[in-house]
Amino acid sequence: MSIRTPLCDLFDIEHPVLLAPMARVSGGALAAAVSRAGGLGLIGGGYGSADWLEHEFEAAGDARVGVGFITWSLARQSYLLDLTLERAPVALMLSFGDFQPFLPRIRGGKTKFIVQVQTLDQAREAVDAGVDAIVAQGTEAGGHGGARATLPFVPAVVDIAKEIPVIAAGGIADGRGLAAALALGASGVLCGTGFFASDESLASDNAKQTAVSGSGDDTERSSIFDIARGLNWPPDWNNRAMRNSFTQQWSEDIEGLRQNLAEEQVRFEAAWTADDTDIAAVIVGEAADLIRAIEPAQATLHRMISQAEGRLRRIRRIVEPNSKG
Amino acid sequence: MSIRTPLCDLFDIEHPVLLAPMARVSGGALAAAVSRAGGLGLIGGGYGSADWLEHEFEAAGDARVGVGFITWSLARQSYLLDLTLERAPVALMLSFGDFQPFLPRIRGGKTKFIVQVQTLDQAREAVDAGVDAIVAQGTEAGGHGGARATLPFVPAVVDIAKEIPVIAAGGIADGRGLAAALALGASGVLCGTGFFASDESLASDNAKQTAVSGSGDDTERSSIFDIARGLNWPPDWNNRAMRNSFTQQWSEDIEGLRQNLAEEQVRFEAAWTADDTDIAAVIVGEAADLIRAIEPAQATLHRMISQAEGRLRRIRRIVEPNSKG
């Protein structure tokens, strides 16, 4: 069982599959599980505190992991970057904001630098900065993202990136998506939704169950959960999550939500604490259709690899009908 | 040069590539060019008149072509269906609306029946109706469409469709997209943007040039062009086109457009007549990044096939590093 790409050499990993650094979901245990299964787990630095981050590094144990940050949030608490670089993670990924101010502190160490992009201009900037890898993220991704869709976006970024490996993200949760990403010219994939319901994920059991039984048709992009969480996200990005009674009430009435913000924030926080997913956000993407069980991350990753191999072998017979492969 | 799938047998064609029936763009000449190059061209019935349709059938000459209609529009002028079935096209494709009332008239003839879907519920309905093929269309497509993105949507539809061939649409304009679609489990692709700038396309030279020099980053989904054209589209679907001064003025102010509709319709129609693409719509999708020349449709299609073959051969070496293929 083997699919080797330049990404495997870059990170010294067996399979070209990365865990997306999902805030509050991708903790040390999940990142370690993905890394031990042969991929690369990224801890979701999110809006996290130093304590939380230390705790998750400890939870990862001796596994080789990386970390991902929300760039504009990191700019407000940049000591998290120092704390992270002291741990010498395999990779650091920045998304959503201006990564340039952080470059000098990252350069020169052993940590590989990944930038996630949602537009071609962002891709050009990452190439010019000489990053080690670029994640091209499509709008079908769960959580924060932009407007471009993975399938046409990835090859457009590949054409810009030239020798820099491109990692496809958004909508990929099984071996078919991995095989498709490779066909598009990506060197690997970054998966969030695919590991959201893993045993090792920090998501609640209820959230995992909601994700597993949900459909991509039932997700939408919106700003309402950010508003309800008091997160002042820049307008360039919004958040894909499952529809529920909270989205039904407010998605078409952002002004109404703002006018009732004080009480809605209380209601939302209470729902989050009570794990009431009819109000709290279940942050997964369109790939929800493709996840069907709560299981160890290793099982998901190994099935993904063997399914991708199977697809690529089968396609070989489409191209060369006389092949016995 | 050969990529054979069940779709090739279904339509008796050489390459599993269909021309999307783009209204006002996919006329008989373009449909015939795609069919003669080994794919299957679909004439865009659109909102067309009987005269227009007859004219385009004549323009297709003796080429084997199909026809696509906007279902809710066809329901208002269903004599177009009789006129079409008399011509015994290879395939009839219906999109955007309730196809069930048309089924009895289509069944039993030689014409294959294709339904295009944008949600999994629509896919289930098409499977239950026993259609001959399903187009799973992603939101990155140009023109009208829904909210799901191609990469995660296609495998989810494949899982529902079982033995019915699934055709991927949205964001596919080169061989990488075709190879990715096959990896996802599709039996072929339907391409609009990829052929928009073909020599044989009915789009104006100015629109073709705008599309070729544009980027997927510069497209957006909106209802404003439909409103400006006086087309009463159901709210389930909107239209992806290039951004221009008209979208900048009205996309965030639909109410303003409605309030100024009389004069804006006049302005829009005048721009359309004058081929002023800064106001009139250039209806292409995110795959605009991947089209780079105004050229014969045959050149586009044959490059797509050979690029897909090349990608799939290269990936084989990723899976089996010792292969000499």
C-alpha cells in the first residue's frame, strides 16, 4: 500500500494526507493518530491559549506533528508562535490573513512552512515568498474558507506554484477525492471533515453523530456562528457548518442577529456547553456525505489510501483497455 | 489516444466528453464540432424559439448531436420537445425543474434521457425515474446552477446512482479535470466554459476574449443578470458569470436593481446588442482559469483527452514507483 509524492519527502511521511488543523477538534490526540497512521497531523491552534496549546502538544506525545494557526488571530497573540517553534513541529500552516510578518521567525528552522490560500492572488504571494507548500482550499471545506471550488482551483494554483507542492483541501474525505486531487496535479490532500468523527477528535459524540448522519446538502457558508461566538472574522472568509435551527433563524437575517446579539450569544454559549447541535455549530463541509462511521483515524486514513490505489488501478484499465493491472 | 467508459457505449461516441447546452452559445455548429471530434455536442435549447432551434439543427448538419433544455422554461413551450424528438437527437438533457411530466413522451424512443442535478434528492429522483445518465453539476459551473461543489458532490451522486452513469459538470475544462472526474467515479464530463471560446461558439468575439483573459476568481453567482434579462428564474438556482461594472453596481443591492428595473433593462439590452461586456453578462464558470485560446473545439477536446491520459499514466508511477508506464 503506497502512494508516494514529493509531499512524502518534504515532510518525511508515508502517505500524502494531512489532518486539517480544525479549531477545537484537531487536538494532540487526533494529530498524533493521523501521524502514527503515516500521514501528518496538524494541531488546530485556532484561537487557542498557550495553556491549551501546551496541553495538546503533550497529548501528541512523541508523534511527529505540525500546527496550524488562523493568521489574523495569531497576530493578536504572537507569543503562541514562539511557543510553537520551540517545539520544532514538522510543519506550521498559516491561513486567513497576512503571513508575511511571521516569515522571518519561521525561516531557517527545521519547521516547514505551509500557507493555505483561497484565491490565485494569495497563491502568487505564497509562491513569491518561497513557502514550502501551498494548500489550495475550496469552498466546499468545512469551517472557514473562501469562494473558489476545489476541482477548478487546484489546477489553477498548480500552474502558478510550479515546483512548490500543492495540497488540495475542501471536499476530500475518501480515496476517490485523494485520487482526484492527484489527477489535478496536487501532491497530496488536507482533510478536516474526513477526520472530524474520528475516535480521537475533540468534537463531542453528539457532533460526531450529527456529522456522520448529515449530508453535504445540509451544509452552508455563513457568518452567523462567528457573530454568535463573538469572533470578529474579516469579511473575506466565512464558515461552512451543518444547517440547524440557528441557521434557519438567522442566516437570512444577519441584521436581526446583530440586533439581538446579547441574548443570542448567551443562548448559543449555553447550547455549546450543553452540546445541543440544533443551535451550536457542527463545523463540517460538503464531504459529510462521504463519512459514515465514528472510527479510529487510522482506519479512515488507510481506507483512503487503499481506495485511491484501487481507483487509480481501475482507471488505468479505462485508459489502456488491454492492461491487466 | 483513447479513454473509454460506459458513457462511450451509451451514446456511441469515442470520448466521454459532452458539450454543455449553453443557451445562446452552444448552437448547431459548436455541437457538431464537438461531436465530430469524438464527443457529444448538446445544442442549448435555452429559452429558444422553434425557429431558432430549427436553424441550429440545420447548422449541425449530419452530425449526431443532442439537445438540452431548461426544464421550467420548456414547460411553458413544450412544443419545442415535440420538434426536438422528431429530429431523434442522440440525447435529451433536462435541467432545473420537474422533469417528470416530460418522461412519457421521451420514453421508448432512441433518444437517451439525461437529467442534470444539483442536490442529492434530485439525484435520487432521477435514479428512481430510471434515467439513462445523470449529470452531477457543481456550483463552480458557469451559468445556472446550485450550491454543491463538483469534487465532493460527484462521488456522493455516484453512490446513489449505482449502475447509472454519472457525468461530472462544473469546473472541468482540461484533461486534469477529466482525469479527476474519472477518479471520482464519473463516467465522463460535461463542459461549458471549456468550449465557450471555441471558434464555433455563438458567443461574441469580445465575450470569448473576456473569458480567455479572465480568471475563475473574477466570477460570481448572482441573480442580477436574470433580473436584468427579465427571466423569472426559480430561486433554487442562480447564475455564475464574470464580474463587471454591472455586478459591482447591483450584486449587493438586488432591491435597488428591482427599483430601477425599467431603465436598467434598457441599459442592459443595449449593452448586450453593442457587445459591451462591462455591462452584459459573460457567462462562464471558475474554469475560466484553464482556457487560454480561441481555437477550434476539436483542438480543445483532443488536448483534453491526451492530457488526461498523460496525467493518469503519471499517477500510475506514483502508485507503482517501479512501473515503466
